[in-house]
Amino acid sequence: MLKTGRPVDTEALDRLEEKVKLLVALIGRLRTEQARMADEHQKVSKELDAARAKLQEVEGAPAEIASLKDERDVIRARVSSLLEQLEGLNL
């Protein structure tokens, strides 16, 4: 050990050590929080994808309803025509 003739001031070194320990703890908490946020982001992304898929289904519903109504009208007309033909037979 080198002796300089003056007393060793460990107080500054102790403060530095304490600050380093606090920073290490902070980094650990930040990493944990980052991992939690990444998991949360993945979960929310999946929920968003599901919501978008549902929205596409819902947006297509009016066109499908219109198509089904048109088909129903065609069937009604055909059934009506068949009924008229049956009535015309006078059975």
C-alpha cells in the first residue's frame, strides 16, 4: 500500500459506492418494468388484431344482409308463382 502521508478520505468513496448501488438497483427495476411492458404490449397487440378482425366482419355484415334480403325476395317470388300455378290447376 502506498502511503502519501495524508489520511485516506473514504467518505467520498462510500458516497460513490452508495450511488453505484442505487443505480444498479434502478437498472434492475427498469429492466423488470421493461419486460413487463413488453409483455403488456404483446397482449394489447393481440387484442388489437382481434378487434380489427372483428371490425372487418362487422363491416361486411351490411352487404351480406342485403344479399340475403335479395335472395329472400327471389324465393318469395318463386314460391308465390308456384302457389299461383297450383291454384290454377283446380285440384
